[in-house]
Amino acid sequence: MSVPSPRMPKGLSGAVRARERLITSGAVDDALLRPEIAESWRRCREADVSAHDLQQITPISSVAQTPLARHSTEALQTLAGDLSEVSAGVVVADTTGNIVSAAFCDISGRDSLSEINMLPGYSFAEASVGTNGIGTTLATGRPTAVIGAEHFNDAFQQYACVGLPLRHPISGQLIGVVEMTTKATRDELATKLMRHTLSIAKRRIEHRLLDETTSERQPLLRLFSDRDALATGPVLAYADGFEICNTWATLTLDVEDRAMLQRTALRMITQHSADRRQVRLHTGAECVMKPTLLMSSGLAQDGLVLELEFIGTSRSLGVIGHTGTSSTMRLGENYRRFADVQLLSGRSPLWLQTRTDLGAALRRRESVLAVGETGTGKTSAVDEIFHQLKPDGRSTIVEPEDLYRRVRRGRGFAQLLAGRPDLLILRNIHSLPQETIEPLAEFLITRSADVLVAATYNPSHMSDRMPSAQLLPFFQHTTMIPALRHRPDDIPGIVAQFLQVLAGDRQPLRVADDAMAALSQSSWPGNLKQLHDVLATLVSNLEPGQTVQRSDIPRFASLSDLMVLTAMEAIERDAIVQNLYECNRNKSATAQALGISRSSLYRKMRAYGLEDI
């Protein structure tokens, strides 16, 4: 599930006792509260927030029609309409905590939330009204659930709220929060399903923001794609705050070259100049810059596509034609590279920018964090880009379980370098236990500077109070790896590669247009792992070379029309799928994460057609 929660106090009685102590003595009792709630209460105390009076900021007269407000209104109204049987409200707030959009599932929910001014224009910043789903999510940048007595202010004691951070789909910058509020409940599964309900609105809002961003740059992206299709060398595209490049550029241009080209391109955009010129790169290579300027006529950003043609050298072909052998060593059993599918071949704007960002950081020899949901291909992306930059390089991928075993056996981490790797990738550091942190930190400090280090983690599982958070300062650069649902244009290519590899020496399956369209539009809560398993099932069920029809797609593909489900049933199904993949399909761990019994999980899996996962 996209936003798993920490363990909740049983019956929330701990929060009630902690609140009584807060009121009587002013003390925050960590033993009775979840860590994130205790930290929020301390921030409220430091900000002198009242636990009794609701000192909200006077509402602004009108809410500005920002892109966030504009796109959230439709998404919230759609979600509220789908959940008409639930007495709740959903809102979106900006980074100041001001609500910019709201929708209510029924009249009862509207009346209840109006009592606490959960309406557009009102501020729910933590420093104004205390611990709540909006303000605390903004304060931490992480998903937050606040139930009943966990609220700092008396006015919210009868409510349960869940907030998810909204981030710009390209920059990853925090732009607001989407939050749901209802009457307080002790049902842990219900609270987790609230998170999945919100994740639907979050996806819709971020999709619309992405569509708007890419539509503004669509002419530039089309021009870049046209030039890249015919390219025999580097091609780069620039706009204000935006840069993408093709694989040739990633492989052949160093940091100084890229910086110089960016400065030149932005200057040409400002001057409206598109003259060809010969330049000498930092490495001494001579090349001709062939710019194409794209003017916006005031409707969108100006942009420029830059092609490079090397003079008197085969530099642009040198890396691609390299005959050295690369190697990847894997320490641990859990890592499954996605059937050697080339993830970098994606052409969606979001993936192009992700690839450019990650490649530039590795070329600068920065230590890198690849952050994203389970199954998005974080490790594969880092490893693949590294081996494109250094075809004869050696990489070692390390599981957290292997690190833990080394500490328990007193072996230390020096042996990780026994194979003389050029890159060390530490997977899923959010799951590292406390015992590994200090020795791993020492290793990161004392390792040879010749060894690059990257790490991956799922931000939904990371918090400041977790041991692994102490490792984050050792990494210089963070790249968000987008979820598969944000890359629908890349899915046909990924499907074709998966099917080719899964077929082995047999004829691969073909996919009918309507089936491919359905696969491209699925929510894919399990990301690439789920897509791989769906295609593996199809290869097992169908004859070699057969054409996949829409009706052949297994039920666990999360397609909206394979089963007739209510909105809440669809949310529950996706929650189960995502938890299964996050728990490596361990049913006991999945049931525990969802807060239900294993027998209940099996019953729900049968009902939703998830037995094949």
C-alpha cells in the first residue's frame, strides 16, 4: 500500500492518557504516543499552540485559482461522489496550510466538518491549530494519520484525519496536502483504507499537474523527440527550469560540458538567437552546436533543442561501441531485476527528466538516493544508468538482510569491496535495523573515494525517527523514481520487452490494441513487479505467438472493468495488492500490515481474484 502507517496504539487509550498528562502537567509522554504524534505535540508546545482555543487564522476572502486549486476541485468532487455512502470530507491545502478546495461525501459530513471550519480559505497549519492531518503532513512532508485524542486541540477530538503530501510530479517539490476527515474510528483497516482513498485523489491531482506541465512543453518535447530519432550524437532540450537529454548526451558529456551547454542554451533563449557555432568542450573535443529555437508567442515557455556534431572524432560513438564487459554482483536473495528489461528506453517526459537527473548525478560522482514506491525499478534504474556511463564498470547490489547478517556475525562491511566494485547499491535502507546504522555510517565515511555509493528507499516507510534516517546526510543527491501509473506512455515498450524475455526461445505473445490500452491505463499499485507477474501469467496461460485479448488479462491486473466493484472495494483491492508486493508477497506480513487476520486476507484475495499473486 502506498502509505503504510506505523503501529497504532491499541484502542487509542494511550493517546487519551497522554493527552490527560499533557493537560495537567504539560509533559509529552513518548511511551503512550506514536513517535510522529509525540514530535508534533512538542512542536505545538514550542509554538505556544493552545490545546483548548481554536485560534485559526481569519479566512482569506477568496482562494486564488492556482493550478493546485484548479486541478484539485474536480478530483475531490469525483472522489466524494464515489464515496457518497461515507460521512466524510476531502480537502486540499497549499504549503501554508490554507484549504484551497473541499468536497463532502454527504450532508452529514459537510455539516460536521463545517463546525470545525474545514472550508476553503481557512488555515490548518500545525502552528495555528495543532496536530492535524493537514498541518502535520506539511510539517513533516510525510503521510500522517491523526485519530481522536491524538489531535492537540480539543475541537478535533471526535475526528479522524489522514493527510498525504502532494508533490509536483516532475520536480518532486512539496506543493500541498490532500486530506480526508471523518468521525474518529478505532478500526485500523478503515484508517488505512482512508489512506488508499486519498491516494486516488492524489494520483488524479498529480496526473493533471503533469498533463498541464507537459502540455505547456509539448512542442519542445515533440521537437526533442524528432531530433533524437535521427540523432547520431547528443541531443538536449532546455527551457526555464527544465532540461532533458538523450542517452548519447548522458554517455559522452561530463559535468563541465553539461553546465557550459546549459548556460549557452539559456543565453540563446534569452537573446532569441539560434546561430550555429563551433565550441570546444571541457574535455578538449571540438563540436558544432546546432540549435533550434522554439518561441512561445507568450502562451508557454520558450525552449531550445540543441544537437551536437563532433568534429574529427568518433567520441560520440566511443562509449556506445565499447567492448568491455560489465558485471553486477547481487548480495541477498530478494532483489529481482526486471527480466533485464531496459527501463531507460522509456520516452515519457517524466521518465526522460528522471533519467537525465540521475545520470547527471552519477556522472558528477555524487552519492545518490533513488526514492520511490516498491516495484518502480529504483535499483534497476541506478544500475542501468551506471553501466551505460561506465560499460566496463562493476556494481554490487546489497540487500538490508545481508548487511544485518554481517553485523550479527561481526564481519563488518569491508568485504563488500572484495570484488572491487565501482558502484555499491544499498537497497531498501528504510528497513535497516538499529544495529547496522553505526557500522554502516562508519563504512560510508571511511570507504575509498573510488567507490560510488547509491541507496534506495520507499519514502512511505521512512521517518525522521527511524534508525536509517541517520544515513540520509551521507548522500548528496536525491532522485524520485516515478510510479508506473505516471508513465503510461512507456508501458507498451516495457510490455514488449517483458514478453520478449519471458518467451525465451519461443515466439513472444502479441497484444491487441484494446488490451494494450487497458494495460497502459491500469493503476498498477504493485508497479513493475505487478506488471511483470501479469505478463508472466499470460505467457503461462496462452500459446506462443498468440494475441493477448482484453478478456485474457488476469483479474489481479487492477483493471477497472475486469470486476464490478464499488469505489471502496476498488480501494481495498489496491491496498491489498500494494501491501502484497511491499511484503514480498508474504501473506502473514501483508495481513499484519493491513491490520487484519490472515484468514480475512485470504478471503479478500479470493473475492478480488488475487490468488495468483
